[in-house]
Amino acid sequence: MTATLELEDLATGHAAGWHRVCALEDLELSWGEAALVAGRQVALFRTGPGEVFAVAQEDPATGAFVMARGILGSRGARPTIASPLHKEVYDLETGECFGNEDLRLAAYGTRIVDGFIEVEL
């Protein structure tokens, strides 16, 4: 068993570091779920048997917490999520918005440890 060092982000008050969220099998394939991770709303997406992405639940264009209800897709080999409100499309790995360079979705690191999804804030 390993210990996870968590540091509080002074700007936001959220704990930084790796956080265990749920079992991998708890996420449906090609479906989004919202989770509260160390006080921050995160949208999780399982896009493959062992592939999970985590982004901010807050839509950068509107401020609404809806990204887990977005539409999964891809641009070439890049996995994407489209906002359910204005349909802005974001890269799940980087948070880059394809249609508006002024918008950016926070993207978080993920890993699977002993069958559980962990998110790095």
C-alpha cells in the first residue's frame, strides 16, 4: 500500500494530488458521470476497457456544471467531449476547445490502480 501526499492548492482550497474516486467497473463505457473529488466537481468518461478521462464538470462557456452529460466523440485520434449546452467541442486529453481558442476545459490526469480510478488534481 502506498501513501498519497495531498497538498492544498492555496488559490482554490482544493487538495492537490491523486484521489481515489470509484471502481473502474462502476463507470459505463462511453458514458459520463459526475464526481466530487476533494471538493471539486469532475466529469469522468470511460472511453475504453482501461481508458478513463477526467475534466472539469463546469462548462467553460456558460459556467453550468453539465459536462458529464456531454456527447463523446473524436477528432481523428483525439477523444472529445461536446458541451450539452452550446455544443463546443473539447479535447479530453488537453481541454483545448476546437471551435473557440478563448475557451479551455480543465483536464486532469487519471490512472487505474487495483481496479479503482484515481484522478490527479
